Amino acid sequence: MKKLHKIFLFSAIFAAFSTVHAAPSFSGAIGGSVGFDLDFPLSGGSVGHKVPLSGFAAVQANLTNWCVARGEIAIDASNFEFDDIFGSAQAAIKLNELSVVLIHRTVTASSFFSGFLGSSDQIGSDSFLMRQFGIEPISSRLSRSATNLAGLPILRSKGAGISYIVNFDKAPVATGAYFYYGKNSTSDKTLNIDARVAYASNLVTLDFLAGISAPFQDKYNNEDVVFMINTLKMHGGINFLAGSKYTHSLFMQVGIKDITVKGSGAGETTGDELSFLLEPRINFKKFRMNLTVFAYDSESVRETIYLSNEM
């Protein structure tokens, strides 16, 4: 029999240093969770235990009024051994984001050109909407994660690449494109191009992304080749909120990944390409309730605070 009891500590520490003239300024956040698992064997013997630990650290440096650097790392340890912190502790350290953003502002719009490693505002998290429109988070509380700052992505898009985003000053609209090298769910090396559009108003918030990935190979008919692409896959996602936190509302997330549209296996599915969350939010003066239906992949659920269950 295994009994699981976890105590989560989730906090964010923000430190902002304001200066004058053109000197850099910095802001940062840290957070995480720690737990304790006990294992009581039915046949006797010693009681086993684990100390799962998850966390993140993020920093943003405003180097000038036209250049911003960002970094975020995560730690995920299934059994962190505090008595051997520098030795046998099994921990995974991941780079969530490392990016440099160049900003150009005009009378009608602001343009953001960035180079990044890791991810750049993954669809499903609130980071893109928060950075472009300065809004509060809209995602479900069930998708809160202890390994990143802005919540669980509905579609993972990590790699190395560039992006260009335009935010229009006279309308709450931001649009842009991403081009990056990464790996898909089957660990194939891919080239990806994504298009994105987002909108934010008092009663409607929308973040939509669609893209094509091209897995490439170095062999053809068992012969070495320099570079070959013979398959195209589609992916995309949407974050949508109708209403606001002050009204009845409906929140929806949908993500699809690695749907083959050209090449071997075109049109075939395995059943794990779709992720979604649907959450009606009922809001009265003295009563609030969220009803949630969701389907996430196992890796995503493991990184959440409220949905994770390793029993």
C-alpha cells in the first residue's frame, strides 16, 4: 500500500530595481513545490520515502529601451536527497527560455524581433498575452505548474529560432511569425514555421497559433544524403476566454500536434494528437464555481500542481 501526501509551497518573489536614464533594470521570479511520499509495504520491511521537488527561476533584464534579455530554467526532481544535495540527487534541469528581444516603436505599432533557445511564449500559457497586452492570467487554475512562470502550454514548441511580432497601438491586436529548429513528439529533428494572432478586450481574449513542421532526414533508401524533407506535419493551438473574471465566462484551450498532411501516414492518427480543456466559470457576488473537462498528455499532467498523481 502506498500513501501519498504532498504539501505544496508555491511562491513568487519579485524584485524590481529601477534606475534613471539609460541604465539597465532587472526583474525576476522564483517558485516551486516540495512534497513527501511514504511507501508502506504490505509484506513488512522498511518504509520507503521520496521527496519530489519542482521549481523554476526566471529573470528579465531591460538592457535599454530597445533591448530586453530573458531567461528561465526549471528543476524537476522525482526524489531530491537533501542529505546528499551535491551527490546522488536525481534532478532534471531544463531551459525553459533564453531570449534576446529587440524592440522598435513607431506611432502606429511596436515591433519585437527576438532570437531564442528553449521556448518563446508557448501557446496555452499566458506569457504571450501578458507581455503583449499587460492582462492578468486567464488560464485554468488546474493547469498551474511548478516548473514555469506562466502556466501549462497546450502545445509544446521548443527549439532554437527567431520570431517577429507586431503589436498595433490603435487596436488590441498582436500578430507575428516564428521560425525555429526543434524536435517533435517522436524526437524527429524538424524545421518549423508558425503564424500567430492574438486579441484582447474586456469581454473576449483570444490567442491562436498554427504552424507546419518538416521532419528532415540524413538517409534515403539507406543511403546518406545531406538533407531531405519528404513529410509535412501540422500543429496548432488556441486559448480563448469569452467574458471576464467579473462575469460568467467560458474558457477553452485546444491543441493539436504532429498531424501528417503530406508524406507517409498522411491523415492517420494515433489518438494522442489532441489536447483540450473546457471550463465554464460561474460567477455570482458571493459564489464562484468552475466546471472543468480536460484531456492532457501524461507529461503535461506530471508538471502541474493540482493534477499530478504518481500513484
